[in-house]
Amino acid sequence: MVAPYASDPAQTRGRRFAQAAAPTRTEFQRDRDRIVHCTAFRRLVYKTQVFLNHEGDLFRTRLTHSLEVAQLGRSMARSLRLNEDLVEAIALAHDLGHTPFGHAGQDALHACMADFGGFEHNLQSLRVVDHLEERYPDFDGLNLCFETREGILKHCSRHNAAALERTELPFADGQGGVGARFLLRQQPSLEAQLCNLADEIAYNAHDIDDGVRSGLISFAQAQEVPLFADFAAQALAAHPPLSEPKNARRWLYEAIRLMLSSQVYDLIDATQIALAEHRPDSAQAVRLCPELLRFSPEMRAGTQALKAFLLASLYRHPQVVETMERAKQIVRDLFAAYLNDPQAMQAAGSPRQVHENVPDLPRRVADYIAGMTDRFAAREHERLTGLRLLA
Ligand code: MG
């Protein structure tokens, strides 16, 4: 039932280390299963999306976010006749490399690593599945297929792509590795493109929900965004009792639901138009086309305005910024403490893995900190410095 432009697990470019096929599962199903069972996946439950883990039980974490991306991705993949298993594998793995404390944690770690090659969460997600998971007797990492690894590496600078290519193991077909497309300016699979947009649809919707629940933005304020105001008005027109105060949450949910569905339908329609125009006849042909997974220009403008609103009103809300400054200090202090005394990483007395096989100390420290959950990082900081920066 899949389209000729879908990725075919039987035609995978293969794994870094050759393994016999599984008796009952395709290669992409097998990748999805490996991701669900890995340690980094379980840690996502205690990692921040926008709100710190301890700020409330109902806010999204990186785990619930990843599940929402997988659900949206699978459902759109079915409509577009793409490979659902590959979409699900990429979606579940896409945030594995995130540091504790969300983007604040990544920014602080990147600054700490400025003289040592930097830190970037996309590259780190790939590093987790290629090197840091220690589960198999014969190799480091999860040994995923090229197509899954390619989807995980959503963006990459040309500098980092060139460095990555120097470490890629040779492929049987003689073509480049996961960094090559950034150097050749080609597209990844449609499944990978789909995950990027499913990610965006998911966080735009759930950040409004979490933002209003937190009280940092109001439902009325969210209606300053034209895209969202339209759906709030549609919801009310169809269900007038939603204007009663006791129905405030139902009105919010209904507006978000309408917005989410309309983005999904818009994406499917706009992508079908692009597919009809460019007519890729294989998964390989997709790579030479422009980006085919897309919103209509009107929806793209609407989502840009929504993102700008969330940035200004929620992500840069003084209360979020204040908490994130503390989080950055935690990361900086941990980095300095471990660089000064590498034994302190072992002394944490936790089952967390210090990657002894990473020869370069700053990188080993960065890997160790990136693997922490929010609460472990805060506790470990308190142990090392005596300061409690987050309640
Ligand atoms: Mg994401």
C-alpha cells in the first residue's frame, strides 16, 4: 500500500555493523523497537520540554512530546502512503540527545564546549544511537539503519557534516553517510521531512495548552494570534455554551484540536500538490527534489506568527527565563566541577554511565551531563556545590 516514493525497509542502505534480518519484523520496525527499549528513551520522561519536570505533573515532558510526534507522524504517513514504522522510529528518537533543562541546558553546554567542538542536540541524538548506548555485545550504540539515523540528524552545519562524514563507516553502495546530504544540499527521505513538521505541529499545539495551564499566558492572549483566534471562534460558533466560564478548558481544547487537525489536513493537501508537481518515482528521487513535505503558504504564515507569539510570550516569559538562568548555572557548574575532577562523575554513585571509551575528557563530561535528567542534574549540583538552585 505504500507509495513508490516511500522508504522501503527491504531496500535499506543498511546498518553500520551487518546483522542478519529479523524473522518477523522489517528493519524499520526493528529500529523502532530498539529505540523504545534504550536507556536514553526512558530518561525522556524526566527531561524538560518548556516547563521543568517538577513544576507540574500535567506538563509535557520530552517523552510525552515524542509520543505525540510519533502519533501525528504515523497518522499523516498513512494518508501520504509513507512508511509508518520509519516515521515512528525517527519521531521516538528525535529528542534523545536533549540535555536536561531543554534549550537552556543545550545553550549552556554549547558555551562550555566552545573550545572543544561545541554541543548540538541533533548531533547528540545521533551520538546516543551510534555510540553512547551500551547494550550489545559486539558494538556500541543501537546500530540503526541509515534511514533512521538520517532522520534523527534533522539539521547539521556544513562544518559538522564534513566532520561526521570522516567518521562514517563505508557503505556497500559507495555513497556518503548521514552528513553527505548537508554537503550536497539534498533532502532526506519524506519520512524524515514528515517528522520535522509533525514535531512543529505537536509543540505549537501543546505549548499553548501548557502555557495556558501554567497561567503564564491566558486564553485571551493566545487569541491575539490570528491562526488560533480563527479556531477559537469556530469552536464557539459550533458550540455556544463553550463561552460559559465552567467550559473554559473545553473551549481551549476544542480550539487546539481544530488547529491541530487543520494543520494536518493542510500539510497533507500541500504535500500532495508538491508530489504531483515533482513526481518523484522512488525514495531516491525524493532526495533530489526540493522539500516536498510542506504547509500551504497561508498555513506557513499562520504557524510562523504562532511561533513568534510563543517565543515572545511563553519561552521568554520572565518567570521561564529566571528558572532557565538557574538551570544554565547548574550546567556550567557541573561542567567545571567534572572537568576539574573527573572522578566526581563516578562519585555520583548512580547507575548512570560514564563513557570511559570516550577518550576526550571535555566530550566525556558533555556526554555525561547531556544524559542527565532535570532532577538528577539539580541533585548532583547540590551535592557538588552545596547550593540548591531549583526547589
Ligand atoms: Mg521535538
